[in-house]
Amino acid sequence: MNKIVNHIKQYRIQILIVIVFIYLQVITDLTLPDYMSRIVNEGIVEGNNDLIVNTGMQMLLITLAGACASIVASYLSAKIATGLAHDLRLAIFSKVENYSLTEFDKFSTSSLITRSTNDIQQIQKVSFMFLRIVVSAPIMGIGAIIKANNTAPSMSWIIALSVVLLLGTVSLLLVISFPKFKSLQKLIDRLNLVTRENLTGLRVIRAFTNEKYEEAKFEKANRKLTTVNLFLNRLMVIINPALMLILNLATLGIFWIGAHLIDNGGLKIGDMLAFMQYTMQVIISFLMLSIMFILIPRAIVSFTRINEVLASKPKIRDPNTPKKYSGNVVGKVEFDNVTFFYPNSDIPVLKNISFVVHPGQTVAIIGSTGSGKSTLVNLILRFYDVTTGKVLVNNLDVRDVTQEELHKRIGFVPQKEMLFSGTIKSNIKYGAQDMDNNEVIEVAKTAQADEFIMKLEGTYSANVAQCGANLSGGQKQRLAIARAVAKKPEIYLFDDSFSALDFRTDTALRKALRKATSGSTIFIITQRISTILHADKIIVMDQGIIVGRGTHKQLIKTCPIYKEIAKSQFSEKEMTSTISNVDKDRKKEKS
């Protein structure tokens, strides 16, 4: 809980002010029964109208002062609770932004959303109630007990019995409800997960006519959460009638015994009424504390879940004394005997990978699914750290520089293109905010995106839905490529970024990219050989190892796996023509 406590500490001055105003309110509440007793005993009974008026005016002033103190305390309590919730949300968001992919494997997206919303709402609610109730209830209860005992010592046992009955009832409810509170947040996680899957996968669900199956899955998660909530709410419902029963029994006892004492001359009517009010204050104080003890277990669960996020240390961290890129070498990438295991895996994804890519070269990585192609990209970006060996960018180990410094030099187009809600222009300018409109258009033309953008309503100001849901796969890929080109990096990483493009667009795009990215190092991860025919070097991966490297012409002759991939995409005649066409293109480039 240390991480959350540190956030609470910054509100200590405001909390002290709240405590002062709450105590002022409590003092006024404890004073009022004395004035009422005086009005009855010395005013009404003795017929002293002046005393009734004067004492009544004093009661009104004290009540007004108490109301003002209560308003200030409530306002400050709400401000502290909402401020704490704001700080925790910001802290979680900032923490998650620094997570590596390892942490996302540990905390699911739906769980992080629940922790950032529902869990923090629980803490906000309990924080407000804690300041208003836990601070005031003890002094109110203790003060009322002392006052009641001074007023009518012979009836104090009624208060003691009432408190014992109340605490016994609440303790029983607490024991029953605590395990349910622990499971409640996990059930909310599960419901969020199912909901998120259904909303993001709606088209696939409809395509496979699986609506009934998904409805049943959602109903199952929803029913479990509803059942637990109903169980807890039914327990909470018991508190109110239990309170009223105990309060009414206490009132009946006070009237019964008080009447006998008044009849015997051992108690005044005003004192009995004052004692009754003190009894109500005691019971209500203990009831409020009891309710807090019921709410606190759920808050503790939320505190623990949030603290897990804040206390987690990302596996990928910047070095204490980072090195700086000198600028002498720009765009060089080297894998030095790299072996990599995913967390909690005994099988290496990459084994003894070594190669060097010199500045300005275009390198293609091809291989079957699961051969480790995308993992290479993740290691260059340092989304994961190598198990053994080194990944060097510009002759520096990526672990020796800050992640910000590394990522500034890389333009990344992920396998699953990700666009953000906003406009076409804001998505292209995502990594280069200082671009002007002409530069945005030029970059879009390079990525072959200008053609479809100009057909949209609003063109470059057209809205982009969350994750680019209102665009086709090819349109999203072209915008993602434009976003990377706009950054003008030293190194480009295209992770299967041309798969949704038709061959005409693919050819035009690669031709435009060769001009726009001249001098930059380019990595192309792909399954399509037509995309990488002109690469300076092609690396063929199979089961985590390099089984071939060279140009297209060389690999057709020397690498069986590459030849097998080529045969699956080209006929014998087409393979021959691709070799001759590449040779012609290279001669043109040299000339």
C-alpha cells in the first residue's frame, strides 16, 4: 500500500482541516441535547418563556454553526477524494505507458481498465466516507456515551446492550460478505473482457453467425457478477431493519425505565429526552462505523489491485547512466549471437542469431508463421530484452541507451496497424507534430494514401474512428506507413505492413518508398516475396534460426526453404522472370 499512501500524504494539510471542521460539527451535535433538556426542565416545566426563547435562539445559532462546519467538511472531503482518484488514475496511466510487453502479458487490458475505473471509484467513495464517518463517528460515539452516562447513569446499560447487539449483527455480516467482496472485482474484470471481445470482434461474430454463443458467454459472466452483487446487496439490506429494531427497542427501554425513574423522582423529563438523543447518537455512530467496516474489505481489494500496478517494476528500464548516440554512425543494426526466450517459456524463440545491417541497406526477413520474424522487430525496439547476446543500434547496445533515444531513430509500422481516434491529419502527424499541411500531403502521396483520402468527406480533416474502424485494412496500412515516413527516422521497421495492399498499390508504394527513404535502413517483415525482390539482403528464418541469407537470386539457388516459399507464390516461369527483372532494375539503379 506504500505507493497509494504516498499519494495520500500530499493531502495531509487538507485532511487536518477536514478533521477540525468535523470535530466542530460533532461538538455542536453533542451540545444540542443539553440545551433541549434545559428548555424542557427549566422552561416548559417551570413556565419560563424567556428561557425557552433565549435557549432556543442559542440552539439555532449552534445548529447553524454545525451546518456550516458540516458543509465545509463535506466539500473538502469530496475534493480530497476526487483529487486522490485523479492522481491514482494518472499514476496508473503513466505506469502502464512505461510497461513492456512482459507486463501486458501479466495484466490483461480488461483488468487494467477495471483497475483504472471501477477500483479507483471504490477508493474515491470509501475515501470520502472515511473522512466523513470514521473521523467523526468515534468521537461522536464516545462523547455521547460520556454525556449519556452523566445524564442518567442508571440507564447506561441500555446503550451498552444496544451497541453489543449492533456490533454482533455487523460482525456476522462482515464474516459472510468478505470472501464475496474479494471475488467481485475479478468478476468485473471478466465481464469487461467478454464485453471488449464482443465489441471489437463484432464483424467476425456476425460472419460466423455466433451471436447466440457470444450472448450465452456474456450472460454467464453477467449472471455470476449479478448473483454476487445481489447476495451482497441483500446482506446490506439487513442492516437498516436491524438498526431500526435495535433503535426502537432502545427507545422503548428508555421510555419504560425512564417513566419509572421520573415517577420515583430519580430523573427529569428533559434529562430522559436528552438521554434518548445521546443513545441515538451512539447507535448511529457505531452503525456508521459498522457500515465502513463492511465497505472497507472491498476497498482493500481495490487498494491491493491498484497497488499491484503501481508497485510493479517494468522489466524494460532505462539504464542509470545511459549512453548517447554520437551521430557518427546512422542506421546500423547488429544482432550479436542473440538467443531469446519468452517469459515462463523453456523453448527459445530465437537461437544464436547474428547478422549486421549497414546504414542505407534494405533487409527483408521472411519465414513461416512462428519462425521468429516479428520477435526480431520487438528486440530492435526493445519491447523485450534479449536472453543472451546483444542487439546493437549504431554500435550501441539498445540496453545502454534510453528507450526514448532509441525510439526517436525508428519508424515502426506494426503487423496489426493501430490508428487513433481523431483525423487523418492527426494520425499522420502523430510522430511529427511540427509538420505543415504540404508535408502531410507529400507523405500521404508517398504512402499511396492521398488517392483515397481525397475521396473522403473532409479529406485530411476526415474523422478516424477508434482503431480506424471506419477504414479498410489497406487504408489503415497506408496511413500507418505514412505516419512512419512522416517521422523521417534512421531505421524503418515494416512488420508485414503490405499484406492488405493489392499488387498495383504495393508496387507503386515500394517505388515511392525507395525515394522517400533513401539513405535510411529498412527492415521488411513479410510473407510475400514480391515485396522483397529488390532487398539488398534477405534473411530466411525457420524455427528461430537463420537458414539462409542473400539476395533473391542467390537464395533461389541455395536455400530450399526460400525456394519452397517462392514456388508457393510463383510459377517456374514467373520465378525466372523475377530474377531477370531484378537484375535489370539493379542495372538501371547503378546507371
